[in-house]
Amino acid sequence: MDSAEETTGGYRPWSEVTPDAARRLLVAAVEAFAERGYHATTTRDIAGRAGMSPAALYIHYKTKEELLHRISRIGHDKALEILETAAFGPGSAAERLDAAVRSFVLWHAAHHTTARVVQYELDALAPEHRSEIVELRRRSDAAVRRILADGVAAGEFDVPDVPGTTLAVLSLCIDVARWFNTAGRRTPEEVGALYADLVLRMVGAAPNGPGAPRGQSGTGVGSESGTAQK
């Protein structure tokens, strides 16, 4: 896993995977799937990247699809944890939306290689595994929808279509994994701040408006003109 995918915000990637050989294989699979795509990657490719024999892979994972499922499950569990922590946390709806977007984007930027596999290889999963992951995605959707609905009810947000706006917010955040480049001019934290600002404006809660997160202003990273650069 590249240097951009080290510990961020207290999260150490794949620390939940044991033993070490299983973790090495999983990391190798993430790199291979991100680079070549799931279908173009072979178990031999994965084992070679991990410095192991193809036979050693089957000691820990029965199939290549099982590896993808493990990656996808861990990634989606982390995404759901980020969004539900914000949705059920303290503060106004604007403060919680800021926290949700900032943290969600930060994770997708800091762990962009993993996130590309997690978010864009869903169709390669077996039907039962795909259904399991889809349920986690529904819960992530519900967490963001809850924040938006709370903001509308409190008069903080102007959102005529909560489900549609939820989809737009999640899509905006997830797409960061597709384009983020560690050689770019913004850090993951800066991209998170930028996107939090953009989403607050999208829902009618500009940083200087009522219900906006404290300490935000119309200047700095969040108000730069132009699109985020790779």
C-alpha cells in the first residue's frame, strides 16, 4: 500500500486482518485490483505482489472473490462508521454535515487506492456478498439523509429533495477516490475542508449563515475559486 495509505485520523489500514500473511495478501490484492481491475487480476498476480506462492494464498482465502469481499466489507464498515458517528453525534445539522463530509472525503483521499476498489468493484462480488454490501450502503445513505432531514426540519437547510441531495452528496465525496493524487497541491485534509464547504453551500447553509459550523468563514481553502486540482 502506498505512502498515502498509512495511519490517518487514528485509523491504521487493515489492522483488523490477521495473521500477517493474510494482511499482506489483502494489501497486495488492493494494489492489484486498483491498478488492473478485479477481472484482469489473477491470484498469481496477488501472491507475487505479496512475495508468496499462489498456493499460499488459498490457505487464507478460498477464492479471489473472497478477498474482494473482505476488502469491500472492511471499507464499507469504515465508511458507515464515519457517517453514523456524525449523524448521531452532537451539534447542529450543519455541524454534523460538516463533520460527515469532512471525514468521509478525508478517508477517500487518504486511502484512495483502497477506496477505488471498495467503491467501484461492487459488481464483481457474488450475489450474496453484493447484497450484504448494498445493505451497508443503504445505511450510509440513511445516515446522510438523517442529517439533511434534521437540517430541513430545523430550518437550517433549504433542500426540496432530500433523497436526491443525499445521493449527490455521497457521489461527490466518493468520487474523490477516483481523481485524488498525492502529488497534487491539496492534502486530504484540505480536500475534506473544501468539500465540506461546498456541501454546506449546496444545502443552503453557507459557512457564514445560520447554523453553520463554528469557526468557518468565507475565506481559505473552503472558498477557493475553481475546481479541486489533481
